[in-house]
Amino acid sequence: MRVAILDLALQRGRGKSFCPSDVARALAADWRPLMPEVRAVAAAMPDIMATQGGVEVDPLAAKGPIRLRLR
């Protein structure tokens, strides 16, 4: 999962974000159950930040949709 997050972040490039569901969809056809784990793994990655409305947030505490991107 870490590799998938980092690969997608690098593909998008610095300054571009992506939805955590993009990672989950790349990993499994039944992707919804993976969403909490994607957030948890992203939270532990120092090179990845989560945003909500353009503001950095904790992906584990944020309610609602978030975006991930390179720091």
C-alpha cells in the first residue's frame, strides 16, 4: 500500500493531489473496505500530506473526503 501511494503521488507530481480511493481502487475491486487502511498508511508516510479544502489535515482525524499529495 505504501508503494501504491508513493507511486501515485510521483505520477501526479509535486503540487497535484489525488483521492485515497484512487489507491484503494488500484489495489482491489472491492476497494471501499481498504479506505481506513489507506488513510492510516498515508498518515505514517513523512513524504505524503493529506489536505481538506487545501489545508493540511491529519488523515486519521479528518471527517469527510481528503486528498493526498507529496509534501
